Amino acid sequence: MDFLEVGKIINTHGLRGEVKIVTWTDSPEVFEELKFCLAKMRGEETRLDIKNIKYQKNNIIVAFSQLTSIEEAEKFKNAVLLVPREELGELPEGVYYIADLIGCEVFDKSGKIGDLVDVFGTGSNDVYDIKRENKKNLLVPIIDGVLQSVDIENKKIIIEIPKGLEDE
């Protein structure tokens, strides 16, 4: 089974075992459709069944069936949460999981630029971190006109580097 990272437990909340989670999904509401998560810590995975979800600013508060006290919840602080890919449903066209993008070769009209090593959001757009050979990484904002094509199956991305971004 293929699992994807969807968030991280960052703290406890209250005395009854609830935890505060920072979500790594475009929409925290995806947690409402999930029945469980795997909490990964120190190489071990523990199944946690979702009982209840509340929203708090940019985070969510989740009650898991297995966590009934603050002491139990504290053991899962900093755990990364994983869910089966098929539980997340189909993505809209033009939307990709970061896990699928990382490792893709990135090209522009002149040839290969490098390999995509990370994607991070700025609030208004994503930024691709491209590792280049014998050069510093290139950070490319994914704004209108930059992303030309994505071929997940062949691990290939084609972009047009915005003017002034190259450091040559």
C-alpha cells in the first residue's frame, strides 16, 4: 500500500488526548473523509483512528480513539501522519502530490536544468527547489506561464524560467 504524508502532530490540546496538527494538504477538510492515520515516529508506525476534528486558525485539532489523556498524546508530539493514497481520492487535472513531483527531472527549452528536490508553498504560489549540477539550487516560483508540462509517469517537468531568475 502506498502512503502519503498529510501532516504533523505539533502539540497536545487539552487534557483528554486531543492533538494539534499542522496539515500538509491543500485543504484541511480532507481529514474529515479519513477514518485513520498512521503516526510515524522514530521509524515506527502506529495506527490512530480519527474520532473528531475541530478547526483552529491554520491547524486542526484531532481526537484519536487511542489517545484519551494528555500523557498519551504527548508521546506522539512531532509524529508525521501518513494515509493511504487511495483514501485521498482523485486529484483535479493539473494538481499533483508533492511526493510524485520530487525526483522529477526539470527541463526548459535549452535542456535539463536539474532535479526537483522540494516544493514549498508561499501562500500565493508554490516554489520548486531544483538541484543543479555544480551550481547552487535554483528556486523557481510556479506562477502563470512558468509550468509548461508535468509528466509524472516519466518523471519529467518542463518549465520556462522567468526572466532575471537565472544567476549566469
